[in-house]
Amino acid sequence: MKTFTEIKPVEIEGNPIHRIGQEWMLITAGTPEHFNTMTASWGSMGELWGKPVFFCFVRPNRYTYEFMEKGAAFTLSFFDEKYKPQLNFCGSRSGRETDKVAECGFTPRQAGNGSVFFNEAKLVVECRKIYFQDLNPANFCDDSIMKNYPQRDFHRMYIGEITRVLAAGGTL
């Protein structure tokens, strides 16, 4: 099993815009007994309400949405570039029909918040869900954004308080 070191959210290295948008991440929700994961390249990290937070977005038709709705916690797992094919796979298949974790050879581990992360990750962000809201098309100030929603399947935004960050290496 890979070892991890707990770090503070402010100690996360790297550009979050590049990390989220170019390297991608897995959003995982559920319990070790029953969970799902999906690839995401949209999100944000920062400070809100005096807390370190992560914003992520999930469409209602995604299997992970069911787990996000039921649970109070989720994780974000970031990987080295060599895992890009697996992340692409997880973003193009549904966990309803495919055991994505087994297909990708990922090793699930229980997170401190009760959810799941993957042993192969280089960085894990554990979150406690503190807010959610559906994106409202009436509130888009830039009409070009609507091209992302040809089927009008607007994302739900989740804001999670970052409760723990794990970096690969160390003694956890």
C-alpha cells in the first residue's frame, strides 16, 4: 500500500487550474462497500465562509450523482500523467454497467471521511458536503456557455469543505 502524508489545504502544490482542467481528477462518493467514481475536469478550490473548499459539478444523469446526493462526503483523487488513459476510461463509461475501478486496476481505500479514494493517486482531497445548487440557465451571463448543455442537463454544483488533504509519500 502506498503511504500518504497529511498536509494542510494551503500546502497543496501546483496550479489548480492546470491540475483540474488538464490533469483531471476522480470525484468519488459512497462507502467502501458501495461507491462510484467519475472523471471531472471542472471544479475550483479556494476559501468560502472562512473554510477551505472545493467546488465540483455533477450532472444528474451521472451514476455518481446518486452517491453525491445520498452521502455527506466525497473525495477528489489526482493522479500522475501515466494514469490519463484510466481517467479517460472513467469519464467515458458508466459505473452502472462497468466496474470502472477493476477495469482500471485502481485500489480503493477508505478515506477519513468515510468515502473512498484510490491508492494510485498522488493527491487526495477529502470533503464534507456543505452546500449544493443546480445551475440555472437563466443566470448565465454568457450565452456561449449554453453550448455545454445541448440536452439542457444542467450540472449540480457541490461545495465541500476540505477536511483532509493527503499527498503521496510519508507515513499515513
